Amino acid sequence: MMSKRDTRKGLEKMKRFTLALIIAAAAVCWTRTVAAQEILLEGPLAGAPAVRKLVQYRELRFSIGPQFGYTLLNDYMHNFLLGARLEFNIFDWLGVGIVGYYGVNAPTTLTKHIAESQDIGGNSTTPSESNWPSYTGANNFEDQVALLKGMYLAQISLIPLRGKLALFEKLFVAIDGYIFLGGGIVHFEQREMCSNDPSSGDYCGNWDEEGDWAPKKVTKIGGTFTGGIGFMAYFNEWFALNLEYRVAPFKWNAGGTDEAGQAGTQWELGESDNGALEWQTTSKGKDGDYPDGNIDDRDMTWIANQSIAIGFIFHFPFEPTIVD
């Protein structure tokens, strides 16, 4: 039978043995780590850069190519954009360029619906005292809405992202992502300004005279700033495909309608003195003047003018810089 003294000696030996095992295991792990570090530091890659033979697709190169775009969230007219872009990249991450678009227009479903609208007699709808001069009639509506005819912009591009994209694990293409900021001008056509004052030289006309219904358009130039994001995919050293999203906000009167005035005046269907139903104005105790009866700059509102575009890009010179 073991004494208490023998038991204490056994426990002390067990503690020493356990401590020795822990120290031995730590020494083995430390030796392997040091060995691995020595291999890393003394191997063939010691002192080598993170990337070898880096192809700089942009630096000190011009790029030019056609662009095909489309504006988003169109109310009255679809705007198809045909254009081109020219860019020079000072560095692989910084470029300056210009882009120009010509707009081709087509009516939206809403515009077609209004242009084909008919009254209860089956005839094309016409203006009335309550909606003139905002509405020029079904036969004239397509001529009263605004048309985007072009955008001409200068921009600075920053390229913070680059890498490679694998398609079906067989085709590998170099890609980069960029953001751009800039400004320029937009070219559009919108309804000519007119006044509700018969004595003025630009009188809108009378709602009940068909000869006054046909609206006229004028060409206008407006300023804009632009920004967006894009991606470029390089299929060889000199040809690439780009895809980008852009906003270029500006002010215009998209519908050619009377939008200005302080809310208050309203039209209501009421009974006249002779008992007939007719549209009548009422302010309901308010001193508003909406609509004000004019087509002018006060009717112009801001739009984001969002668009997407795809293009084919050609780089010059044909051979890019390759970093050793």
C-alpha cells in the first residue's frame, strides 16, 4: 500500500513528464515554422515581385470605338443612342476622354396609347378648356413631346479594379472595372414656349380652334454633369468590349405640358346657369394658379437621364506595355 509521500512523488513526476511533452511539441512546431520561412526566404521566388510580365492594357494608349446605348425609364419616347468614344490613358489607372451620342427616337407605349385615344363617339380626342394648352389632341401628341437628339461629354476615368474572367473554364479574358465623372451638353427638341395672353406675340391659341392645336418644336442646348461605372473585357492586346451605366441629368419639358403654378385652382364638373353640365374652375378657398396656362421654362423639370451602353474598343498602339 502506497504512502502519502509516495503518492506526492508520483504526481510530481507526472507533472514533469507532461511539461516535458508540451515543451517538446512546441519545439517541433517552431522548428517546422522556421524551416518553412527559410525555404520561402531563400527559395527561387525570394525578392520576386507579386506579378511578373504584367500587361498594362491602358497606360499611354489611345482607345477609340463605336458605342450603342439606350436610355432607361422613358415616359414618352424611347431614345436609342449611336455614338463613339475616344480616350487617352495617362496611366493604367487614369484616363481622360470624350464621348458623343446621337439619339434616334421612337414613341413609348404610353405615347402610342394617347395618340390613339378616342372619345365616346369614336373620334380622336381633342383639347378642351380644362386641359389646354397641356394637351394638343391625340393627332398632335407625338409632336408635342420632347426628343433627346444627342449628348456630347468629356470625362475622367479611374480604374481601381483589374483581373481575369474565365468563361466555361476555357476562355480567359482580362477585365477591369472603372468609374467616370465629367460633364458636357445635351441636345434636345421640345415644345415651343407660348403664353395664355392673346395680346402677346407667342399666344398659345384657342382650345376650340383646330388650327391652333398643332404644336411647334424648338431646338435647345442644356448643360449636364455625368457619372457612372463600367467594365472592359480585353480579348487580345488591342481589342476590347466595354459595358457601362451612365447618368447625365438635365432639365427639360418631356411631355410638352403645363407643369408650373401653385396648386389651388381646380376643374370640376358642375351645372351652369342654363342647367347644362360643364367644366368649371374653383379655388376651394386657395389662391393657387395651377395650371398657369403657359408653356415656358417653369415647366422644365430635372430628369436623371439614365442609360446603358455597349461598345467595341480598339487600342493604339497595338502592343501594350509589359512590366518585367
